[in-house]
Amino acid sequence: MIKVNYDPFYNKTRKLACDEIKVLTWNFSYGYGIGSAGVNYYQKSKPHFDNAIIKAQKLLKDQGPDIVFLQELDFKCKKSHYIDQLHSIGHELDYNLAYSNSWKIPYVPFPLLQLKDHFGATNAGAGILSKYPIISNKTIFLPKPKEVHRAVNYFYPFRYIQIVELEVGNDIITIGNVHLEAFKASARSLQSELIKELVVKYSIDFFAGDFNSPPYYSKTSSAIDDYHVDYNYRDDASKKLAQLKNYQDCIDKDDELKNEKKFFTFPTDKPDRRLDYIWFNNTKYKVIETQVLKNNVSDHFPLQSKLIKLNE
């Protein structure tokens, strides 16, 4: 059974509708940077996380996206010194906020042998920042990996799609904020199938996020052999999504194949793959430009697209 969660949202601003819309997706990695949940993890200082917030604010202020899809945010967690990262990034920039609590657990004993660095009580997930008023907000949790022991899965975060309705002028648009499984290809494959169904069911206009799967046509990513990640790409999660009728990736396949490095989003220290996507309904919108923004706050680079509404 799929679990649905209704999380809070807050409105403080209203932007007038226009034909152009700029959207940005960014796995923020809790403001930690490289190694946020891997080997050699240690808790970083509060000034580190404060600086990450400042850099994120500057990027959003400079770029001015209308809608921001954020993954891997902490909401007042010990491991990031009790900062509400969604509020801290978006409130001062006059964004409306929609929370998605996909990882809420009394205690996370990671890293296992470093007691002082344990995550502890965890309340984390994703969020939407929007210049347009938010009407509704819910998160649909996706199945966890079946091959992982129940005891481990208890501490493991849910993957999800956060579905948010926005009031854009006289229209209501629906967006989806997505984070798919990183470590088990079979779970990622199942999750991508469910995303396809949910996109159609809720008539989603845009869905974006960290899909943890490179483009199925990539010539460079197929050689990657991460020590801890099931990136065998046999599931072709991106290929499943590309089969969606009337939906399109903001990065054109032919353009990407000409220069794949231009569109790498991960990891930020030595980029070698694209894991992040913005998909849109191509019967309603047309993409004008898409770019990867160079910013090392996270282990992912932000991906941003400018689109224009088609005449009906």
C-alpha cells in the first residue's frame, strides 16, 4: 500500500502570471557537500551549514527561478545544527514554502561506530519554493528496497514524489518533486514505473528532481563503477520516463550526446554523470534553455530550465 502524507505549506507572496516560467531542481545534500552519507562522514560545524544557506540564497537571488524543487533538506536536525533549511533558504527571498517530510524517525544511529556523529533524531526530506501561491501539498512515499532487511529499512528514508498545486494567474498547475532510490536498481525501476502512473493520474505539468539514474543513452556513464551504489543502469529509469506520452526532458538527447560533460550534475568535485532532470508537458510548454549551474554547496549541481507557455 502506498503511503500518502499531507505536509504544511505557507504562502507569503503572489507573482503575476506570465508566459515564461523558470524552474530549478537541486539535491541540496543537507548543505553538507561531498560525503553527506558515505564513507568518512563526520559532523561539520554550524558555520559550514550557515555558509551553505548563504550560498544557496545568493544563487537563487541571482538566478531568480519561479519554482524550486529541493531534495535532501533538514528540518531542524542535529546533524545540521537544528536549522530549518527550507525556511532559511526561501523565506528571506519571499518564496512560498511547501514541506515534504520523508525521513522522520526518533533516532538514526549513523555513522554506526562514531557515536558523537550519529544523526540522532531526524526530520528531513524535500521542499518546494514558489513565487506562485500554493494551493495543496502532499507526498506519496514510494516502496523501499525489498532485498534490504526490515531492520535496516526502518532507518532508511522513503523515496517519494511531492505533489504540489500552484495558482499561476487564472490557471492551476501541478508539479512533482521526485527523489528515487540510489542504492538498489530493482527498487529504482519499480519507483520509476510508479512515477509514470502518478504523473498521468495527477496530470502533472512539471516534475523534477534527483532520479539517481543517468540518461539511458549516455555513452560516458555506463563505465561508472561506484563502490557502494547499484549504478548498473540496467533498470533504465530514465528510459521508462522517456516513454511517457506528451512529456519531455528539458535537455535534448542530441544536444546532450554532443557534449555530455556540459550537463553532468554529480558529483560536484569530479562530475562524471547526470542524475537530475526536469520533465515537462510538451503540449503546454516549450523549453527555451537549460543549464547546469556550478555551485559546490552540495554534491549535486543545480539544474535550471526556462520554459514558455504554448498558446492554447
